[in-house]
Amino acid sequence: MPGLTAYEEIKLDDVPLSTDLRQLLVLCFDKHLLWSGDSDRVVSAHGWKGALGFQQACRTLHSVEIDQSEQEIYMKIFDNTPEAAMQPPEALLLVDFDKDNVDIKLAVLDSPASVDKAWDLTINSRQTVKKTSEIFVPPKAKLGGKVQVSRICELDDVAYGTSFSNIVFHKFQLSNQRQWDVQSILPLR
């Protein structure tokens, strides 16, 4: 569409051709930034220093959850309020080690506290990375069932050596929900 700039694409996979488009809804919310943080504070709190491979990170880091088979390391994220320190985390920072790079992810946990919240993960650098988000309905069990994840925000193929201080996450309060069925917003004839 001429003149339209798209900043995000939303995709629903594997929808049967026979689906009534009136049953598919697009939900929109107003959002208000609650707080932001950089990943360096999170990984530093768990003992991360310098560039680490998966095995070295497993030996070095503390207070983390490790999935050996997926080569993923999960670290708790708490906001900077006193109340938050007393509550279970709503999200975990996740480092997924690949052969030549790492994927930095934010795993939003399925909890009552996160129902009216939104999270985002972004990178502040000139590096080009693919940014994706996946929602799981029902939530996906991770870490052998220890946690239930409702959404993963991901920065794909982040180059080794990228500073964690350039990787930023944001937490938003959602309000004013609106919804439309897909059929009413598509120009179908």
C-alpha cells in the first residue's frame, strides 16, 4: 500500500483454509512504558564477564537455569521496585547458543501478573538483526516443565562480541483493548 510504513508483521501460522475469518480477532491496546532495562545489568548480576561460550557460561554463571539439550541459559529479570523483589519474575532473559552466534530472547512467563503487560526486546546498534516474537497458546513448557512460557521475543543471530548493554528490554502496561474480526478489516470481495 503506497505511503504505508510497516514496523511489525503479525503472522498466524497453519490456519486451515476453511476457517471462518470472523472467528479470528485482531486485538489492539494502548501501552504505557513501565520501565526499561539493559541486558548487561541482568547478565552481570548472574556473573557474566566478557565473551562466554555455552560450556564456559554454564561453569561461570550463578542463579541461572540451564537447558543442556537446547543449549539455553535462563536468567531472572526483576524491575527495580522493592515489591518486585518479593514476587516471582514475569520474564526471563534467555541466551540461546548456536554454532556461530547467539540468539538473545526474552521469555515472558505465563502468570496472572503478566496478563495486562507487554514486553519488547530490541538492540541499540547499527547491527542488523532479525527481531521476532512468538506467542504460545497454550503456554509452552520449558526447562523440563519448570516454567510455562506464553511469549518469546527474540533477536536472531546476534554476533559474538555484541555488548549486552546494547540489548534493551521494555515492560509496558496495557489498557483500552479494542478488537476487530479479520473479515471486517480485510478488503475481501
